[in-house]
Amino acid sequence: MNMFCRRGVVTAVCVMLGACFWRGSERATDALPRAADGQYKRVALAWLSPAAPGDELDSIAGWAAPDATQWVIVSDKRGNRLRVFDGESGAPLRSFGGPGARPGEFSYPNGLAVIDDLLFVVERDNRRVHVLRLPDFLPLAMFGEPDLRSPYGITVRALAAGEY
């Protein structure tokens, strides 16, 4: 295949991929809620987590518990644990984990993703992804070692029922 033909194929693929995400003249901000006067709505601050000097609270994930309570799960990178807050009031509910490499232990937990009743936790220094079952934080699986080098973030999507 000559250079001009390859460029044409690459250009065509880029155009087709772009078309998958383009929605005419609609911009991403057009989907945001607006007030009757056309201005963007302001969302009031619900709560602030309590100050945690020395902790490095970072990644956040939300989870709706079966009893309809809302959890905000946050990675505490320096504490090598997860912190859980009530999503309505911000009250601290619990912590989970501690330093180490065994199931239920973390080393610099960072990226979080929740899907169904599963919490995926990326650990930078253990170079793995930890899978926990909510609400009890039961360790179900760990993967990524030794392939991951310095993992940080994660996103998870369902492929089929029970497959991610």
C-alpha cells in the first residue's frame, strides 16, 4: 500500500470516528440543565467532607445502596484506605483497608469506579486493580500485576449481564 493510500485510509477512519461522536451543532454544554431564562442552573453545595489533615483524599465514586442511601467512596492515598461518606449529609460512615498487598489492603489507592455492586480500585504502588463487592467491601479479585506499571484511573462498562 503506498503512502498516499495509507493516509487516505487513516483520514477516512478519523472522519468516521469523529462522526460517531459529533451531534450536529449541539455542543456538550447544550445538554446541561438551564433555567427558564436560558442561563445555566446553579447547584447548591450540599456538604463538605470534614478536614483530614495528612490524608490525601482524591478519587471519588458514588454508589446507591439497596436501602436507597447514597454513599460517596473516596480514595485516601496516604492512608492506603477507602473512606465512605453519607451522600446526603456528608457524615463519615466508615473506612476500609490499610497498607499492604493482601486482599483488602492497598498501596496508594487512586482510581475508583463503581458499577452494579462492584467497586474497582486502582492501586498505583501495588500495580493492580482490586475488585470489591459492595456494601461489605468483600475482596473478589485482583488483576493487572505484573502488567501495569503506574496505573491511575479506571472506567468500567457493562458488556452483558455480569460481564465488564
